[in-house]
Amino acid sequence: MQDKSRALLYYILLISILYGPVVFFGKSLQPALYQPYGLLDAWPHGYDGRTPVNTFDIDLATPAYYEWPINKLVGDLYRKGEIPLWNPYQGGGVPLAAQYSTKAFFPYQVLEDLSPVWAWDFFMLGRMLTAGFFTYLFLSLLGLEFAPAFLGGLFYMFSGSFTWFINLEQFTNPAMMLPVHIYCLERLAKKNGARELAWTALSFGLVLLSGQPEMALYIIFLGGCYFFFRALAGGQGKALGRELFRYCSAATLGFALAAPLLMPFIEYTRHAYHLHQPGGVMGVVEPTQLYKALQIFTPFEISFSLNDPAVNIGLTPGGEFFPFKVFADNGMWDFLGGYTGITGLLLFASASVLVLRKKSVPFRPHMLFLMSFGAIIILKNLGVRPFLWIGLLPFFDQAWSQRWAGPVWVLCLSAAGGIAFHIITNHPAAAGGPAQAVKRRGSLWVATSAFLIVLSVYSVFVASNFLELRKMVEPALKGGLLELSGLLLKLNPYIGASMFAGIGVTILVLVASVIVLAYYLRNGKGIYGIIPLAGFELWWAMPRGYDNDWTLLKLFMIIPAMFLRPFLRWRSAGSPSRAS
């Protein structure tokens, strides 16, 4: 079986397992089912039997009350042979396609809107699959071996950009197109052909048609910077003008493809009232507070319990009880746009220590570029100057990057983690097996250094989080024992099942990953134990509909996840890098 087919099959199997209730048991991710009553005491129009997989920390407002009805309307208009330009059901009637986020001309979305309602769940999972597979294709095209390229795709497809936002389709459409666009740009950088130019132009057009304009801006920003980096890194400095002309040609053609959306959108914004005026403060407003950034590595830390006062009990049409949120509670992740977990950061730190002084290591520039770009976006979102000043640039002053730039930094860190894994597995000190392995002292130094680097970064976020919690408790301390007891009783389900369990699992995964790394550096095998650890960490963070008591039962999964002996037996391939 070819590597591409094998990767696609593995991704399909993983999605089928982790989202088994949806794939096999008739459950649904559709947001309109999370709020079954809405404005009427009935289920949504078009409901045909699938029951919801209730969850917490999923955006319930926009997908349920805006996107789901719009999708239905767009599909109905296309079936009637009409172009979806006007929505007669909103107010006295408003432009439809010109609102941009309706995604009315994006082919994938059009195909979903035309499909039966029950199939929409599989389109949601299809975005996840497409994102992971094209991340794999991109890394494979660079020359990474199967396992590192596969791991990079795994990081991205199960990141918070998809599990948190899985039914916010104006978000996941561009997030899906991001690795497609980067893959096409890499092909354009490698080959000087009309076919590559055409595919890149098509990717530009699809990014612009896919959903959120602020996301499209940051995706094209990353793509432009990456292509410029590739032109320089590829030794094409003398032909830089020619390379930029090819890029601009593809971009121009892509914008022309998206003109049926862009032209009415530009005209509409001139006459509509909105908060994204040119020269405004949208690009720098409301920086993410530092304590919220803990969820980049420990997203489970903000998993709110379902058994709180904001929860009601509903009945499915079959008479089955299920809990659902009364209010649309985004949690804190709305200020992050995703999460990656801690395994990728450890891989990057380990690879950096190994190749710190070796500039000739393959893919070292790619890893550093991706990690730096991702870090810049995160620092910008945290309000750190001068990175915050990106939000003062033209067009960027109209974009709120805290949410909408999420997939950009998530993909950067995911791809950088995959490249770091490749660098580690192909490092001369360990790739040749025990005979050429690093001495015990050297392997411990590398593993310890990487562990301390990651732990130091993580500790800053944990400390800021607990300082914020202390601010919450201080007023109750002044109010006496009774008030303090009431607050602790209220916070108990959240602190126990989410905060401490989440932080504990993250540290446990970090320690286990360091053990695998040290074992590999000493014995030349076992590095593939990182893959199930990364999968377990991402699985742990996926939103679910359990209350806090059921959530704690996930701890039992730590036992098989930590059973890494079979993986420690596997020797790294240690072969020269190759393109799949």
C-alpha cells in the first residue's frame, strides 16, 4: 500500500474510532440539535432522526441560529435553480452571499447544503480528514518520512481548531483549506509549471470563498511569508523577482475566481454598519489574558461541567432524556482559536537542542520558520509588543486575530512538531542503533534540557492561571467561612475534574514523552512511542457531553495509553529523508 493511501486510511480509522457515536451509532454534531427548542417547541426543520451528542465548550450561538438555517436556505435555493444572493427571512430581507460567512459559493459547502441533513455530520468530519491528510501531503512533499508526516497531520486534524469549532463551519472551512493552500504553494516553489500555478490559483480562490474573511487574511499572510521564505531558502535569491511574479500571478487569478463573492462583499461593507472599519482598533483590541493561554497545552482545564445551573433537561423525539446548555457558553477558548497539546512543543525543544549549532541539518530552516511564525501570532494575540502592532497594519486593523488566526498558529506548531520528529528520528547520534547511540550522560542531557525548557514555559501559564483563581477566591475569604465554603462547593466539580485532572494529564504526558525520548537517544529505538502519547493527549482534550463524574472516568484510559513497551521495541527507520 502506498504511503498516501496508508495515511488516508489511518486517518479515517482514527476519526471513526474517536467519533464512533457519530459514525456508527446515529448521534449528531449538528448545532441546531444542541438547542432543540429554539424559538419553537419543536426540533429543527428537516430533522430526520439523528440525536445530538451533547457537549460543552462548543460555540452554540452562531452555528445553531445563523449557520445551520443559512445552510438549509442556500441548499433550497440551489435546488430551485436560483443563485443564493438574497435572504428574505432575515429582517425585511438582506443580501445573502455578500455577507461572506454564508459560504454560499464554496464548493464543499455547496455540496453539503445540497445533501440530506443527516449527511451534514459526515461533512464536518470530512473537514477534519481533509485537513489532516493535506498536512501529511505537505510534510511528505517536503521530504519527511511517513511517521513524522503522519504525526504532523494528526496534530492538526485533532487540534482545537477542529474539535472545539467542529460545527462552526465559517471557521473550519478556511482551517481545512489552510494546509491545502500551503501544499499548493510548496508545489509551486518546487516546480515551475503551469499546472502548479493553476492549482495554487485555485487554492487562493477557495481560501477566499471558504468562510471567514479575517481567517482568509491570516491564511494568505502565512502563505505569502512561507513562499517568500521558500524562495530564499531554496537558493533562488537571484530569481526572487521571478518567483514573486509567479506568486502574484497565482494570487491575482485566485482573487478573480473569488470575485463573485468579493465584489458584492466589498460593496456591502461600504453601506453596512459593522465593527471592522478601516483604521479602527479591531486588530489590537482585547488581547488574550495570559492565564487563558494555559489552554494551548491543557484545553481540558476549562471544560465546564454539564451539571451546573445553566443546564436543562430535554427530550428527544423518541422520549430519551438528555442535558443541554441553556446559554451559548464558549468558555475561554474563543480567545485562542485552538490548542495543540504539549507533545509537539517537546519535540521542537528536543530537536532544537540536538541541532542547535548544526545549520546544515535538513528541514531545520522549515522548522524554525514555522515555529517562529506560530509564536509571533500567539504573542500578538497575548498583546506583546511589537508583535501586537501587526494589528495596526492595513486590513489587519479590521481583523480580530484571537479567534480567527487560530488555525494559522496551530498549523505552524503542528507542522513544526512533525518536522522536529523527523529531525530526531534521523539524528546521526541515534539513527544507527545502540552501537552509535549517544552515551547515557549525553542522552540524559538532551532529554533533561528539552524537559526543562517545556516545563518552564508551561509553568508560567499554570502560575498565571492559579493567580487568576486566587483573585476569584479572595472576595470569599473576606466574606467569612460560609461564603468561602459556598464558593468552593460551586467550583469543586470544575477544579477537580477539569483544572487539576487536565494539568496532571498534561504533565504525565510530558514526563512519559521525555522517557520515550531518552530511551530512544540511548538505545536507538522506541521513538514511535511518541505517536500514541500524542494521540492520547489530543483524545483527552476532545469536548464531550459527560458531567464531571463521568469525565474523571477518562483517567482509566491513562493505563493503556502509558503501556508503551511494544512501541519502545520499534527501531527508528533511520533512513535518509525521502519524498513520498
